[in-house]
Amino acid sequence: MKISRTFDAGKIAKLNQSVHQLHVELYPQHFQTYDFHQVHEFFKKVMKDDRFIFLLGEDEGQHVGFAWLEIKQYSETVFKKAYESIYVHQINIAESYKNKGFGSSLMKEIYSIARTNDINTIELDYWNDNTIAESFYEKEGFVTYRKIAYKEL
């Protein structure tokens, strides 16, 4: 798989559709219906900020997946030490390319970007009912160190 940085919001918006739809199916009370135009405009705006990196995975000329990353800098407070991380907002592989190592290839590229930038921490989150994401990240060696809970009234 060829992985490159992209500024093509249209390609990312198109690849985002399946992960967005999964979120809508799992949590319809939280997610909007997918709208290509709105998602495309959102990604165009985000791509102008240097903190964000979009990776595009290609195989034999086909766009197979993407990752949306953010380089985050946390300031020191009276409670926490300062640190830097790469936050993975989204990673997605097109359905017909899943379970073929493409997700792991994207993660290897993310690890490489972290090392190049002297960043030791990769952070991400996923929705509780997204067991596919949970299994993938566990396989990649991620461990849970914080949970977020909610209560609806």
C-alpha cells in the first residue's frame, strides 16, 4: 500500500462515508446523517490548519483508506505534566479492503510520523459499541487509560 499525505478533502470525505454511517447506525441520537457536501467543506477547512495531517492509503490505484491525525501539545498544569501526542481522530479502511493489513500499514505510518517528530504518545478514542475498532486497536497494542461515561436525564 502506498501512503501519502493528502490535502484532497473530496477523497477524504468520500472515504469517511462508511465510518460515518457506522457511527450513525450505532448512535443515531448523536450523529447527523452523512452529507458529502458538508463533510467535504468541513475537511477543506480543517486541512488549512498545520496541526492536522491526513494520510491517504492507495493500492493499485484505488483509494483504500485514510487517517486523520492531529499533533496535540498539552501544557503543564498544577495537575498534569506537559506532553505532546499524535491524536488519531479517525482511521478507516474501505469495506472491500478490510482485514488485509491496510489498517496496520496506516498505523505504522502514524508511528513513523510520531518518531520523526520526537512524539512518544499516540492517542485515540472510539465509540464503546464499535467492537471492530476495539479489537483492531488492542491488536495494535493500545491500552485504555481513561474512560468517559454519560447519563441522559
